[in-house]
Amino acid sequence: MVRHPWWNARTPWLIFLIGYLTFFLASFWVFDMKSIKKQSTTVSAILAVDVVSLILFGAVLGWI
């Protein structure tokens, strides 16, 4: 049974858009910021979203 037919080797463009492009766009955006304070604030916010997501989807919902 295929749960996600849109997420496989036949759709590399979707993996590229969701998996790689968003990461590189955010990396370039943070790198081009004028101050280190803005860079660290942005990276800290991204890290906070990751930690909250891990707690919610891992510990609470048991999806991970």
C-alpha cells in the first residue's frame, strides 16, 4: 500500500522544492543579513520551531 504516491523517486522536483530549495533559500537569506544579531535571532527562531515540532510530533502525537 502506497501512502504517499506523490513522494517517491518519480517526483524529484517535489523533493527538490520542499527538501532542498527551502533550506538553501533560508541559508542565503540569513547569510545576507546585515548584523550578526539578526542572523542569530533568525537561526534561533528556526531552531525553536524545530524543537517545538519535535516535541509535538514526536513526544505528544507519536508520529516520529
